[in-house]
Amino acid sequence: MAKAKRMYGCTECGATFPKWAGQCGECGAWNTLVETVLEGAATPAGRGGWAGQQANVKTLAEVSVEETPRFSTASSELDRVLGGGLVDGSVVLIGGDPGIGKSTILLQTLCRIAERMPALYVTGEESQQQVAMRARRLGLPEDKLKVMTETNIESIIATARHEQPRVMVIDSIQTIFTEQLQSAPGGVAQVRESAALLVRFAKQSGTAVFLVGHVTKEGALAGPRVLEHMVDTVLYFEGESDGRLRLLRAVKNRFGAVNELGVFAMTDRGLKEVSNPSAIFLTRAAESVPGSVVMATWEGSRPMLVEVQALVDTSHLANPRRVTLGLDPNRLAMLLAVLHRHGSIPTYDQDVFLNVVGGVKVLETASDLALLAAVMSSLRNRPLAHDLLVFGEIGLSGEIRPVPSGQERLKEAAKHGFKRAIVPKGNAPKEAPPGLEVAAVTRLDQALDALFE
């Protein structure tokens, strides 16, 4: 019997070392090396034939560039995030906090897909009875979807080759293990090797595979970082587990655009699609209140209107607080400095709190002008107009810079009944949408004057 070989793998980057060390020599992370035991140094059988056929060499001109065929998941929001639908042989990794709805959306999707084509749901965390109870509680069709409880990857792949599903779900990859390794399930080597076997199976058979991944307390996907590089698409579920809205965001997609966003609402019948998210995020008070303004953010391939709220209050601390929810705190500090220098409005003795309503994370620079508009409204205790829209990037010299897709943002505002918009001059249209008055500004002082007209 071959002598066991011990290796140490980094949970951050996946690098392996023959000896333990406090710091990973590849990525520099501390205390991330975990011991794994291999069955000798021999390479496991069946490592060859990645694509199921002998590799051939072509010039770029000889390669077919026909669009990859897709099929619908029966969910328009999920199709949007995936880039238009599922691709045969693709591997999709979905991560998110516990209880956020990962298993729910995949069970809903597979129950609907199973009515049109073979599908297999593999669970390593729940029993078949638990999965069936959830399906009945959500009112899903149960007579077509096949469910399997297994954690051994060799058994899973053997069953999948026999059943030949078009779509398969693995819930979750951290519970799966391979007999080629002796380490415990969830370890670096087990997760990496199990995912590699599943990716190889997907490419050979053309089966689309969904992998559910656990997340760490920092919100990143658990396990080796190389896992994200092995799959074709990485999706993250965002939102508060006790809230109603769920956001599904693509952070990697080999078959579509990244940062595409799907919006769902959690109900007693599962996750429901929100086809017009702007209408939900714009549920505002009947009366105009200080510190509130609406901006148009760009998410993937569509504009979305969100409300930005600010609260500015006198600080009794030596270092006033700067708190943001859904916005970049470092950018807030920079914009307050620009407001002081080019708007002659100091906030060094004020606490500033900012929030994006609905739990949306807005990290694009188009939020700069709306952010300062909300701060000014709260600081002066003067409400802005209820039908006012603001967006634009602010430079360090006080100039207002244009942002991408300005026309689409203005059309979205006009569709929701906004009457006035303050935008960068570079985004001013030749002909404004019907019913929308556009004020084009080039400097911060012009924008501040236009706010309270």
C-alpha cells in the first residue's frame, strides 16, 4: 500500500506546500494552510481526456463563432443574470449567506426545467424528505424532478451518466468528497478535486451543473480561491435574510456580462421575480423630507432608480463619524472634502450617515452627485423636490463628469414620472424625454444652485 503523503493547502489561493507555515508563500495570507492527506504521490486514474476527445489545433479564422445555444430556466431574472439562459456544459457557482435562498431558487428552477427536460437534484446536506417537503410547501411540480442524497463524487457522476440529466444541482460542494483523497469533506483538496471532476463531467457530457457554495463570515466563497477560476459563472446572493428583497449578482460570467443583477422578492411561495425593481426601491414617503434624493444607477444591462438617504447632525466627537450602507465610505470622505473646497460648505464638525434604500450596493461613480445632494438637503434641512432625479460623477477639482448610458437613465426616470433631472453636461440629450426637464451642469457650485431652484 502506498505511503500516505501529507500536504498543506492554502484556503485563500489553493497553493500547496510540503510543510506547514504561518504565512502562505503565494498569496501572503496568514494562518490559512490546512493539512490534507494524499494516497501516495501517484496521479489518480482517469485524469486525462479533459474534453472527452483528442485536442486539435486550429487558426482563429477556422474556429466557428456561432452564438452559443442557450435554453431558458423559466425565470426571466435568472436568465438575465446568466446572460440570456443556461449553456450546455456550463458550470455555475452560487454563493450567499445561510438562509438567503440559494436552495430555494435552485429547487424552483429545477422543478420547472424538469417539466421540459431531464434534471437531477443532488443534496448532501438534506434528506430527500426535506427536499420534498420544501417543494410541496412552495407549490412546485414534483412528478418530474429526480432527487438524490449522496456525498461521494464518484457515485454522483456514475448516477448522472446513467440518468443523463440536462441540468444538475450539487447542494453543496463543501459536503462532497472523492475517494482519491483521505482528507475530510470541505477541505481544500477535497473541494478542489471534487469541483474539477464535476467540471470535467459537465464538459464531456454537456450537462449544465449548478454548484452551491458556502461563504465565510467576511462574505467570500469558502474553500480555495481557485474554485472560482474553475467554473464558468459565479453568482452571489445579496440581501438581508430577514428582509423581503434578494439580489442575485453575477461577478464572473464567461457567457455574458458581469455585474448583471436579478431582483427577487421572498414570499411564502418562494422567490418571485421583480420585473420592475425601480418601482419597489422608490416606495417613498408621501411628503418630501430632507436628506432624500433619487438617483439612476446602472446594473448590468439596465438602469435602476434607487433612493439615497442622508442624515447630517452635529458631532460631539473629536473625529466625526462617516457611516455608509451600500456606498463606498472612502469615496464619501473624498466628496465631503470636495464639497468643502469647491462649495465652501464645511462638514468637519458634522456626523454624516448615508444609506441606499432596499439594501442595494451602489459602487459606481454616478452616485457622487446624488450623494452630495442628499447631504446638502439634510445639512440645510430643506427637502428636495419629490420628482427630482440626480446623477453624475464629481472630480477632485469640482467638475461634474459624464457617466455611461445617460440617455437610458433619463428614459427610465421619465417612465416613472420624474419631471426634473440634474445631470452632467456631457449626458444632456439633444431632445429630452417627454415631460422631463433636464438641467445640465459642469461644476459643483452650479449643481448646488440647481438643487434648490
